[in-house]
Amino acid sequence: MNNPSLELLFEFLRFPSVSTDPLRSQQVGACAEWLSSHFQSIGLSSAVYPTPGHPVVVARNAAKPGRPTVLIYGHYDVQPEDPVGGWSSAPFEPEVRDGILYARGSADNKGQIFAHVRGVATALAEHGDLPVNLIFLVEGEEEIGSPNLEAFLQEHREALRCDVIAVSDTGMVAPGVPTLTYGLRGIAAMEVWVKGPSVDLHSGIYGGAVQNPATVLARLLASLHAVDGSVAVDGFYTGVLPLQEWEREAWSRVPFGEKQIEASTGVAAVGGESGFTALERIWGRPTAEVNGIGGGFQGEGTKTIIPREAFAKLTFRLVPAQEPAAVLEAVERHLQSQCPPGVTLDVRHGHSGSPYINDPESAYGMAAQKALQRVLPGVGVALIREGGSIPIVNTFERVLGVETLLLGLALPNCRAHAPDENFPVANFEAGMALNQALLEEIASAYRQKAGA
Amino acid sequence: MNNPSLELLFEFLRFPSVSTDPLRSQQVGACAEWLSSHFQSIGLSSAVYPTPGHPVVVARNAAKPGRPTVLIYGHYDVQPEDPVGGWSSAPFEPEVRDGILYARGSADNKGQIFAHVRGVATALAEHGDLPVNLIFLVEGEEEIGSPNLEAFLQEHREALRCDVIAVSDTGMVAPGVPTLTYGLRGIAAMEVWVKGPSVDLHSGIYGGAVQNPATVLARLLASLHAVDGSVAVDGFYTGVLPLQEWEREAWSRVPFGEKQIEASTGVAAVGGESGFTALERIWGRPTAEVNGIGGGFQGEGTKTIIPREAFAKLTFRLVPAQEPAAVLEAVERHLQSQCPPGVTLDVRHGHSGSPYINDPESAYGMAAQKALQRVLPGVGVALIREGGSIPIVNTFERVLGVETLLLGLALPNCRAHAPDENFPVANFEAGMALNQALLEEIASAYRQKAGA
């Protein structure tokens, strides 16, 4: 191998920095120390900050007036490698096959954040300086929900003040298509328990005269949707921003849709809210999903009982500008109003995160588009949202008050969180170039703003 | 103890004849041998017939022309004693406290069948003969669904030919109330699986564009009932006999209803099909019950998936003259017609048994009523149906072509299948008297029929 940046990435990937595994907290810490040393070796000041959990690494160049401050966020922790048997090569022994790098963390997120690091290293080696004031914020708890990051941001708010944030933890809609993600769905979780008799009842002795909690639960869940696939809860859509014409037009050109969804999920036909395409349903419309349901007899064969209780685990994906707390309240009100006498309904609210959206044509949004176009010319930039949630982006907006640019280079088949996670070497190299182009374009946009 | 019949019952109860437990098959067999010897000791001919499972004991007196043949059915096997810790005295060491006999099998069914045996013993000792030709058929597999009894009946059909069958494996609606059960519900079982994507999907990445199998299942189950609590399946009620005025009137006088159901189940309010009382719903109306439901994430907290599949276990309690196979077909047709594109529905039909009804005012029905009234005077005979199913009663009707009289003496709180199963000594003694009265009344009815 004759690629020093790739060799360094291999070193980074060899740390089994699995944040969920208490037995590996030492390796997580060692990974943070390695990264911080590397930051210092390329000419940045850097420190490892302890938290109640895994440490945060913060690195920066010397700030100078007259240029913008850019914060690049990433994470050095990774998902567990389970199931180990599913891997074609050892998860923590990086291997390149046919130009594709295989390792846990290659796409999510070590490969992507390290492309930024090596882009900065290259720029510093060539020019001795960067076009911006730069802060790297690389945490070790993203895969466990960043439990300590908000407090860290609050505590270091002044030191982390910046003009814009860049995150490369998303993907490209298709190979070779430069992709800017300008929106994310939020989430709100709820668990519901329908409780009836004090014990499971004999369905012969009592059946017909006692409400069956599993039947009631089914009716409650069925009542969440209208025939047209929309959510039939009063107040659920409060605040939902209608899709703009330009968005629908832009998404219609994305080379990903019903056919690809059917192929990758194995369903015979997509479904969902009428009046919207599959991508519009995922990126631009809120949902009510049953993640788990249970109650009564679970074994083989038959047991003739009326179960004493039944539960469902629900999550709602939210779009701008729904409020998670308001959605949970509306759903609880709806369910309670549908619940018949003879059973009671316990509702437990779970975690939540707000949806996110920024303007892809803001000054920095346009800088991101230009940078993507420079590195991946030939195909126009795909402006997309994603259906998932990255709660930290909302925290940045709330605590630091700035927008986040989401420019990821992972491919749809990167297998994040699964065996054989991978990232093309070419995308790693494109990421280094993207970092340099992005910082230049942001500096240029800042100058234009200042001049205007 | 100065009661030889009770002492003998103690011997019978001490056998742990748990038919579900392969480690106890020897004790089950020993119990059959003991019973057969006892039959011989009281003057009947008796034999133990092996089956592929546990043996059947058949005993009889010498048949004489000019009198009816009565078959008394019962079972000598018992439920497991689990949970052992719930018992106040050892389950297989019978104990009388305050006039109540506690032991596994005391009510279900050793105490009740043995009351018949001792009634016969008493009559034989006093009169040297019985008023009828008598066959005792006592099996050892009732608690595991009588898997070998139908074949036994077919094989010994000629030898078991009879005019009427009596079974004491039911209960009294309240202490002191003579009770004749003239109907039982049937049952039909079904398992349904809604299958969608080939794997659990990320609910952010795909949620909104893919049918959620748990949601579809909920809608399917919700579609089984109308708002008024009736079953909303085309053809479900085909053949249902409307409740007769005399039945509704008789049941309205039974000292058991909504208050007792609420107290014994712990529900705040009964529910069910409108237009019917709680007893009418249980005894006279068919149901669609969810016995179990499951799918997706079952653990603590949240997992944001669209489950690949979800299932429900259903049973339908049927009333005369619904056909189990026709009901299952109607329900399957209904569910398939409701199932949207993007998921498939697997339906598996389970076991079934027909409902049963006989005329409590038939010649032998009246004989049973008179016998009950003789033994428990002062309160009128309660004519009831039961909501549960005793499939063997249908088999008798089909194979032997005669009606079954269900006259049980267990009390509502007899705790059959549970710890501290019990049977009042007074009810055991009433059962002995009931046997003698029943055989006399049946003989008298037979003579009247013959004379008419």
C-alpha cells in the first residue's frame, strides 16, 4: 500500500472502539488518544476531554479574524461487530478487496470523519494554513445516543462558537451522485399497554362477556390510520410543512424509488399515504409505526385464553415542524378516547427528537453544493432529506444556534451496523478532496456575505 | 374417618395420575388397575384396555333385557399439580378441612366419577342389582385431549351401545343449586401470520413507504368485530340457533351474572355483543377471541424497526349449529379479502370441535332433572349451557348416536387445574345419591317410553 492516508485510516479502524461494550471502554479511550495525537501530528492543537462516559476529542487550528469558524463533527465509536460469523474478513482488521475497504467503522463513521482529517492534513502540508478557523469535535458515544454530548456542548459553548457545522455521517443516494441532505425526520416513542382481567382467563368460561385486551389493542392500533394511509389522530399533522414544489421536483429526479425499495426490502409492493411518492412518504411525511406488539400465548399450538394484557411499542417519525411532545400528547388523547370500558390503557412516553431542516440554498448550503459539485462533477447535486433521525443535529441548532451541512459519501450498500461494513477507497479519497473544497467554498461564501 | 366410600376415594386420589407427565405413566397405569380392581370388588366385571397412550377402564354389570343401558363416562387422569407451592396441603395427600376435601382430582374428575362408582356400590350392596344395564367408561387421557378415545369408541362400538350417557365433569352454578348443563360451545382454532419485508427494516429509512405487518395485523383483527360487538365476518353466524325465550328466562334466574363475572375476573365492567346479557354471551353466542399476538421488538425500551412479520392465535367459540370448518373458511376468506398489497397472509387452521346441545326436556333430560331435584330439593333445577367445550360429548353423539346428560356437582370455586382443588364431602355424598336417583329415573323413563 502506497497511500499514507489510507495506512493511517487502517490504524484508526483497528481500535475496537465499541461504545456499547463496557469491556472495551479502555480501547475506546485508546482510540480517542490515538486520534488526538494524530491531530497534533498534523499541526492542530488537540485535547481529549473526559465525560461521564467516553471522551470527546476536540482539535483546532489557531483562530484568525476575518474568516468563518467551521465545526466538523464526527464520531470515533463504532457499532458492535455482531454477528461475527457474517464477516468475510475480520471486522477490526481492515482489508481492501476490489477497491472497497471492509472494516467496522469504515463508513460509519471513522472512514468519513478521517477523510476530513486527512483533507485538513493535506491542506496544512501544502499551504501551512486553512482557509477557515476549524474545530474538530469527535465524540465516542454516537452509537449509544450521545448521552453526554449536550452537556459538553453547553459547558464549552463559548469555545465551540462557530458559523456553520459540517457532518459526514450520511450517504449518497447512488454511487457517483453528489448528495446534500438538508432535512431529517424527528422521532417520538411511546409504549401502550391495554390491561383487562387480573389473570389470563379461560376463553370458554368467560369469552364473549369480557373485553379481550389483545382485540382492544388491535382496534386502537387500527384507529391510528385512515383508509388513505394518513394518520387519523386529531392534531397529529399540526405544524407539518407542506412539501415544496422544488422538493418534489428534485426528489423525482433521484435515481432511487419504488423499484429500489421493493428490491432492497423484499416486499411485493410499496405502500403508504396516498398522494405521495415512496420517497416523499419517507423523507417528507410523518408516520406512525408499530415496532413491536405482544400479548397472551406465544408458544406452539393453541392456548384458549383471554390474555390479561397486551402491549405495543410505537414510534412516530416526525417532519418539520412537528413537536414531539405535542404529537405524543395528541396520540395519547386519541387512544384514551377510543378505549372501551372494561380495560384500562397505560401509556408511557419514550425518547424523542425533533425533526431538522435547513435551506440547501442558504449561503453555506450553496457552498456545500459547490464543493460537492467540484469533487463529483458531471451529475447534478441531489438535494434530499433522510427518513431517519440524527438527534445531535438538533442539539447543535439549539445550543450553538447554527445550521448543519450533511454531506455524506457512504453508499446505499455500505452495510453500516451490519457485517461487511464497507467504504470505497475512492470515496475516502473523494472525502479528503471534499473537505478541502468545502472549507474553501465556505470561506468564499463568508467573504461574500461580509462584502455584501 | 368413618366413611368407607371417602376412605376409598382417598386411595384413588393418592395416585399421581398426571397424564401429561411421561415420567408418571406408570402411576397412571397403576391408577387404572386400582380402579378396575375396585369395580370388580363391588360386583362389576371390569377390564383395563391398553391404548397407544394411557389405558381405558371399562366396567359393567350383567346386561338384562327390558331395561335401558346407561354409559357413565369419567376420567381418572388429573392435571399437573403445578405450582406446588400454591397448595395448602400436599396435592396427592387428600385432606378434609371444614368439610371440604382438598386434593388434585377431587373435583376434576376423580371425586365426581367415584361418587357414581360408590352410588353403584351402595345400590348393589343393598339390592344386589341395578335398575339399568350399566357401563362405566373411565379414560386416562382427558386432560391431554382424549387423543385415543375416539378410536377406542369406534373399535368397541357394539360393546358400548347404550341408550344414554351421563357425565359428571361440569359444575353447579352456585352451592346448593341443582344444575343440568344441556349445551356446550364448540371451538375452532386458527393461526394467522402477516408477512412483509424479508428482514426487519429500519423504520426511519423505510417507514411510510412499506406496509407494517403489525399494523396490518391490527387492522385485520379489528375488522373481525362490528361496533356492536358482533363478529363482522360474512357467513360467521350461519346456522346459529337463536336463543329460545325459555332459555333466556331460565338463565335470567341463575344466581350468577355480571357482578360475579366482574368480581371473579377483576374487570371493571363486562363487555361484549349488545342485545345479550353476560350469561347469554358466554353460553349462547359465538365469539372470536385473540389468544395471543406477537411480532417485532419484545424487549425493554425502543427498537425502531418495521417488523418483518406479526402473528395472532385465534379461537372461535361456536354455538349450535355452527360448523367449525365453515367458520374457519369464512374467517380466512374475510381476512384474505382485507389484506392489502405489500404483505401476504398465511392462515393455518388448528383443531376444532362442534358445539353440543340436547333437549333438557327429553325423556332422559327430564329423568336427570328429577334425579337432581330429589337429591337437592328446595331450589329448582338450573338449566344452563356452558361456554367451554367438551369435545368427547360430540364424539359420543357421532359414534354412539345418543345424548349426554351433564350433571356436575363441582362448585364455582373448586379450583380445577389450580392449587387447592377441592370438592365438599357433602357434594361427594350427594353425588352417590344422585347416581342412584339418576339410574332409577332413567329406568322409569325407559319404562314409560316402552309403555307409550
